[in-house]
Amino acid sequence: MVKTLLKSLWYKYRSRWQDSHSLLCIGLDPDLTQLPECVLNEKNPIWEFNRRIIDATGKYACAYKPNLAFYLRDGIRGLEALQLTVNYIPEYIPVILDCKVGDIGTTMEQYVSAFMELMDFDAITVNPLLGTDLLKPILEREDGFAFVLTLTSNPSANDFFIKENMAVKIAKWLNNFPPEKIGAVVGATLVTQLKEMRELMPGRIFLIPGIGAQGGDLDAVMHYTKDSDEFPNILINSSRGIIFQDRSPKFAQAAEIAAKNLQERIEIYT
């Protein structure tokens, strides 16, 4: 069932921010090799792990972001866990599928239909290298939303995004598209580029990975990427730094404490 415009990520993000005063995006990256032993004998370990994490952290989350690769790793059972996960997250919390797809129009239509219509995600992440064609299926959906890789947080991002000035080119290109439909992935670890990214993309939601296990600077992120007091237009993602704080039967409680602590650190700046 196609969702209405008021249920698109753009509006859900704003509503959730106003209700929760949280900018925390929790990455649900359930690495099978890292799951607590207490869930491994469950019928679907990933689903059981995610369910407990969501129950523990939901009050602190502005959004959740499952990464597709960790679910594919467990085959059909993993895809079932992914669907159960997106169905379980409360409707008022946006859910972003981190899949980094980017293909020609007809193929992209299948990705968008599968992820946003069939599986009911609010947004996906996309690789922009094939150009405008790949965004067409997103733009045509009333509830469509995508985060475009613009400046990533991995160490080798320097190979292209910085040396070849791709981050600036992508940021300028994104100004051709409405911020209500298209956001940007902007990594927290490349501090010197953060201010430029916001200046080039005012009013656009930034999905910001790199805080936590990757060592991104929260102070720099909040100082340089916050759009306004009314709508900061940022989602600060932490995955391993929250969900894998503890591998004992108390893993969910540990995740709750980690989410609360990070959310409170973020709130200082808002």
C-alpha cells in the first residue's frame, strides 16, 4: 500500500524531532558473528536481537537504519528478520534502509518498489554515480525519499570524494532536487568539509554516519551541520556504538544506556 505524503520521511522526521527532541538514528547492523549468545538459539536470532534493541531504545530514537548487508548474510531468514523489524518499529519513527543502490531507471524502479512499497521503508540510501535517472523513481513517488551518498565517513573516501572534488559536485547537483525528496549522507569524520557541505545544501536533511565506533567529532558535527534551531535537519547515526555495547543477556539494557547517553550529548547542542 502506497503511503500518503504526510507519512513520507520528510514529515515523519520533523514530527519525530518535535515530539522527542532527538536527532539520534540507531543503526540496526546485526552482525551474526557479534550477536549475544543468548539469542543464537532463537528461531530467528537477528529478529530477536532487533526486537529487544528496539524495545530498549525506541524512546531515544529519531530514526532507525538497518543495513541490508547484515540481513542478506543470513539468507531468507535474514530477510524475514528485516521485514519483521520494519513492521515492528512504531509508525511514527522513520526507518531508513541502508542499501546504497544506484542503477538505471528500470532497475531502480524495482529497488524502489521492493523497498519502499512492498517492505514499507520510509527512505533508502543511494549511490549517485549513474546520475539523475536513478532518482526518477524516488521523485515520482508521493512518499519517496532517498539519502544520496555525498561525503562518506570511511577512510578511503579521500580517494574520490575529496581528491576528485566529488563531494562538492554531488552537493551542487543535489540542488536540482527538492529537499522534501532527497537528503544527503555526510560523514562525521571529515570535519574540514562539514561546514562547506551545509553551506552548499541548506534545508536538506543530512544522514551523518561516523559518530561512535568510527570516531567522528560530535561537537564539530553539531556546530557545522545544524541547519536551524527549529529544524536541525540532521540525523546522527550510531550503530556498533549502541547495539554492541554488551554481549551478555543484558545487551538490550546496555544499548538503552548507550542510546540515552548519546541522545543527551546531542541534546546539549539543541
